[in-house]
Amino acid sequence: MAFEYPAKQRLHEQLRHELFHLWIPNAVGLTGTYDWFYEGFAMYISLKTAVSLKRIRFDDMLDTLSRAYRIDRSATRRRSLVESSRERWAGGETQVYARGLLAAFLSDLALMGGSGETRSAEGLLRGLFRKHAFSKETSNGNDAVIAAMSAEPALKKIVDGVILGSGPVDRGPSLAAAGLEFSSKDGEQRLAVSGRTTGRQRSMLRKLGYNGR
Ligand SMILES: [Zn+2]
């Protein structure tokens, strides 16, 4: 990159992402093409960490999420995450990352919302890691992840609709619960903090790294 600031940002982003992979998938006994999971969650946790470390602004995270929504919406043939992971190297890669990122984001919102913010995507990852870390026996990655997520009633819609199903990713209720909504800016639909938020929504927003109000 020509300029120092974006070049450094890119380097930090890459480093956060690859550090995540030292844990998942590198240190777990999971096999098969479950790329949607470890790529999507690597991207999401990297974004969330960047906001909490103040490397990027909360708005930058919303911009990346908005872009992922646009990619998923504009796909000529939308596939389930399990299916697009199989086709990752045959043109499915952008979709794996975009839809995988959204699956991770919505899982975080659903876990937080269903638990008064005591739970989160990080907890889901820790549980999965503990169960499969450094294990001599290997399990199928898709089966293990889907089983772990299906055990959470709050994640049922995401598992059925986004991971196993090929429907559009929810842009309404899940976001509204966290005080987020789509609004039009410069002719583009962009994710933003709602004009009016309740105490509950503000509490979710703070957990995501927002410190605006
Ligand atoms: Zn990766």
C-alpha cells in the first residue's frame, strides 16, 4: 500500500486474523471444509478486537458489516455456508467470508440478547476450543460446529437459515435488538446506530464497542 496508515491497518488486521487461526482451525482436531466457520469468526473477532483496542472506529466495523450484507445480497446464486465452503476455491470464496462474517456477527448478537449480555460469540468459541483442542481424535468440523451451535436455542434461526439454508441474512429484528438499523447514506444502504435507543440496546451496543452515547 502507498500510504503508511492504511498499510499499518492492513498489517494489524492480518495479524489479528492469523493469530485467531493459531487457535482455530490450527489447534483443534476438526477436519473437513468448515471454512465458513473459522474464516467468518476470525474476521468478526478480529473486527471486534480492533474496535476494543481502538485500532478502528465502531463505524469502521459497521462499514465492513454493511459491505458483507451487500455482497451476500448481490450474490447471483446464494448458497448455504456449508455449500459455499465446499466451493471456496471454485468462486465461492467472497461469499464464504461475507456470509461467514454475518453468521458470526448475528450469533454474537443472538447469544448476547438471549442472556442479558452474559454470553457472546467468544464464549461459543471457547467452548468449542476446550472440547476439541489438541485432541488425538478428529471430528468433522461442520458436524461439531453445527452441534455446538444447535445446542443454543438462540442460534437455531442462524443455523437453519444462514449456515444450512440459503436464505437472505436477517437485516431486521436481530439488528434492532442491538439498536442497529440500515439507513440510506450516499445512495447506499448502511448499517448505523438507531436514532433512538433503549437502555437494553445501549447496553448491547457498548458490548460491541460503541461508546457514542
Ligand atoms: Zn483466514
